Amino acid sequence: MGTYTFLPHTADEKFRVEAKDLNDAFATSVTAFYEIMLGKTLVQKKETKNITIRAKKLSSLLYDFLNELVFLFDDEGLLLQFVETLRIVKENDEFVLEASLSGDKQYDYDLITEIKNMTYSDMEIVQHTGNGQSHSGKVELTVVVDI
């Protein structure tokens, strides 16, 4: 797993992820996402969800992926804190993310805060190597979530 740090932000929560590749960076963003909600609390692995997201741009893929976590929390009360598998591929003119996430219902856990929505504000994805078709090489993500 990559590393993440929380950065100052006036009203919301902001974090930066550094990882060995794009898949690892997206998976690490899930850990940072749930630390905002739960602190260092770990949930039990009682439920598993498979997610498929398609987007034309990587920033849209990241936004839609993390927003899906917001939706699953709001709609089903799920805290899907653990990435079992995550793979991003490019198919024709779009990126496809397939992931299997596990976690538990929110009701047995005390939340620090709730994430209301994702934002494109300050979002950044930097791939340090690769030719646009390859997803290998160091990746940095910057994400802001609306709390």
C-alpha cells in the first residue's frame, strides 16, 4: 500500500497519496477516505461489494470511485474500508476500474465525521512514468472531500 498525508484545508478534508502505481494509489485513497470518517478504527469484514466504474478521464474515475463510497454509505450504511482487489485498465477510449471492497455496516461504529460528497477542487493525479497506456510507475493523487 502507498502512503498518504493529510493537508491543511479551510473547510473540508484534503489528502495526498503517493503510491507505486495507479492501482495502489486508488486503493490507498480508500484508506485515507475512511480515516477521515473513522480515525484509526478498523471495521470488521462482514460485507463485500464489487464495483465497476467507467470514465473518460482519470480524474473522473477517481471522483466517481470515491463518490461511490459516499453513495454506498448513504444508501446502504456501508463502510467499505478494505480493498480486496482493485484494477484499472484502459479499454478503447475510457478507463475502467474494477474493485472488490469489504467492510461492515456503520451502525456499530462511532464516526468522527461524515463525507457528504467528493469535489474536483484541488484534485490532481500525477503519473511520474508511463506512456499514458501503462499504469505502472509512481503516482501522486491529491483529493479534497466535502465534509
